[in-house]
Amino acid sequence: MSDIGEIRMQVMWNRLISVVEEQALTLLRTAFSTSVRESGDLSAGVFDPRGEMLAQAVTGTPGHVNTMA
């Protein structure tokens, strides 16, 4: 892969991570459930049209990965 291709890949990856982190933080701020608000029991991700996960937020609970996939 060329240097430009690697740079573009890293930029896109950073954007995906930013999107899922923003999803998770928005869910934390707007949740009615106390388990989400107080303990951060949530998960957020971005999926492709086939349903495969492209990125998952670091914020939240990693145990939700299996139910999201």
C-alpha cells in the first residue's frame, strides 16, 4: 500500500472510532436507564450493509459485542 493509501486508511479509521465514541457518549447523556447512565452498561458500533461490525466504541461494556454481532 502506498504512503497516501496508508494515511487515508488511518484517517478513515480515526473517523470511524470518533463516530462510535460519539454514539456511546450521546447514549450515556440521554439514557433513561440508570444502569446505562450510572454504570456505563452500553455498547455502540458501526456496521456495514452485510451486518459486519466495522468499529466499536471503547466507552461502554465489551460484553455486548456478541449481541451486537
